[in-house]
Amino acid sequence: MTFEKFSLVSTLLGCLLFACSAPPTDQNPSTNEAPAPAETVSTAPQMGQLLSQSDIEADDLIPGATSGVRIRYTSLDGLDGETPIEVTGALYLPAGTAPEEGWPLIAWSHGTVGIADACAPSTAGRSERDLTYLSYWLERGYAIVASDYQGLGTPDIHPYMATRPMAYNTLDGIRAVQQADFPLTDAVVVTGQSQGASAAIATAGFAPGYAPEIDLRAISATGVPYFPPLIQAALAAQGGGDTPDPNVALGLYMLTLGELVDPNFVLKDAVDEEIWPVVSQVYEKCVFDFVDIVVEAGLTSRQITTPETQRIFPVAFSAMAYPSLELSVPAFVGMGETDTITPLAMQKLFVQAACEAGSNIEAREYAGAGHNGGLLQSMPDAEAFIEKAFRGQTPEGSCE
């Protein structure tokens, strides 16, 4: 399969993830690789230590799991790269007797849930889509470890879409359960959807430096967000719209990341006081409720487009950048043809850039599939890919 270069026009038509404008960056807009945050290497023993565990009640288990535990473990603040923090998550084990080498381990990286503590999936529960996906793996004999990410269920605000925190949290979650008394393989595969796809890709990028002892075999990513300078320029050209749009909610989550990485930016001061009662709920409401609030209020991208928000978007994009497009392990990428959250044009640009960087990518496109359907339709193909990875076989990939 050959991935053609997409014109700026097609990117403009496809880039609907954030319907708000951002100023152009000073990079060449045709460059496919975004600037990456500096990597902090740490294999300190206190990272990835299991601090506590508690059994998950039978009624709260994912279908297909016969047991599970909520976990709290140590990690490193991915924003400053040096402060020890605590992160929560969960581990689910399948039915039956574990193989001699342990259950093959999948690390699941979740998509957008919100930024409030109440949104942490290990305690708040998971969407029907995610339950369907995770049950698929449990029923096939895989164990699943799932991080809540920094700031979800623990102090401070979750740095939404920042790649380094998600990668550190994922890697330390793997360390925590593999070093504990659970029947798990040393080998692991990371899977993720949407925001979680960013986490999976970033995990493959940071793993060699941050956690080289982990036997990471592959990643599987669906609904991949990708914001190189080309797409940032397209968003700037698009400008703010006057039509109420649910994707404005995602843009507001992104602006909260801007607050975390730039202390001079305050969201409350950056938007009109008339819309602040709606905007302020970004800190409290989980994603589905917040999207409903934004839509009911008729909030538009033009209303949240101000000189200060325009200034901060590139800052947030930088924190969202992948550390490398030359991935350390093979990657499966599933793309929904009709996806309007991470449009097909965006995802194909990522595949093209990762292939050109030297990654081993197996990319599949699913006709008629939207953002959720891309994940669910990918499962059989992802299963075949992941089985090969656990057997130590290298997928042929589809890059040309």
C-alpha cells in the first residue's frame, strides 16, 4: 500500500479535531515531524513501584475478566521530567489458568475522558466501546494493565494530550504489575485509541531511554491524532467558526494543557467573561457531559478564539508532539474512513511520516468506520498483528 502526500486543501477539509484557530508556527508547514519535548531518562528504582492494590468487585469487572485490582504506583511527572508522583490504574486478568510464562500482557491507553479526578476510568468506569474492545482481549487470554494517567484520580490537573506524561505513566504501570506477584509475561504490547493512540506512539518513542528493561514488542494505535506544522498551519488558515461545534470541548481541554505548560496563560483571563460559566466546567465535567454542556450553550470556536488562546495553541502542540516518528517497535495503525475526530487525512499523514522516518507500520483503513468504528473494526487485524509480536515475529508492514 502506498500513501500519497495530501495537499493542504485536503488537510483543511479533514482537520476537524479542533475547530478553533491557531497561529502558524515558524517551522516549514510542509514538514511532517513536529518538535518534540526533551526526553528525561530515568530508570530509578522508585519509578514503577506498586504502592497499593485493592480488589475490584465482581460487578465492576470488565466482561471477560475473572479478577482485577485497582492499583496505585509511582511514576515521574512528565511535564517537568523530574518530580516523583503517584498514578492510579487497574489490572485485569482473564479466565482460566495462566500459562507457565504468565498471561500475555497488553497495556491499554485510554482515550479522552476529561481532566477531572472523577473521570479516572479505573473508578469512573469505561465506555461501552472500550468495554467491548477490552473484553475482546480478555476473552482471548490476555491480561490488561490500564493507567489512568497523571492527574486523573491523583493531585493536580491532568495534562491532556501531553505525550511524555502518558508515556511515563504507561511504562511505569507496566513496571508496577510486572514486578509484583502477578502471573504476567515479561513481553508487553501497548494499545490505544485517540488520545490513547498518542500515548501508545509516545510510549514506543520514550521506552528505549526511560524504561529500556521493558520487553516492548509492538504497539497498536487507532484514531491517531497528529499535529505537525502542516496541520497547525491548516488550522490557522481555517480560522474560528460561528457554528456551535462539539469539538470546541476538545479545544478547551487542550487550552487547559496550555495553562500547565505556560504559567503566564490563564484560561479564565483569555476568554470573554460571558462564556466563562460554560468554559469553567472543563475542569469539573467528564467528556460526554462537557460536550453536551458546550453544545447546549451554543459555544463556537470563534468565541474561544482570542489573542491569548491563539498564542497558547502552539505551546500546547509542542507538549503534544511525539518524541520520535522512528518508532522503536512495529506499529499497527487502524484508520476509520469517516472519522471526524481524527480525520483520515490526518491519520494518513502520520503513517506517511512514520514510514518515511523508518518505522515499521502496518496500516489498515476501514470503510464506513468513524472514530469508534475504526477501533472496533480493527480488532481481528490487530489481533493477528499482536499475536505475531508475542511470538517474536516481525510484521512485514505496509510502508513503501
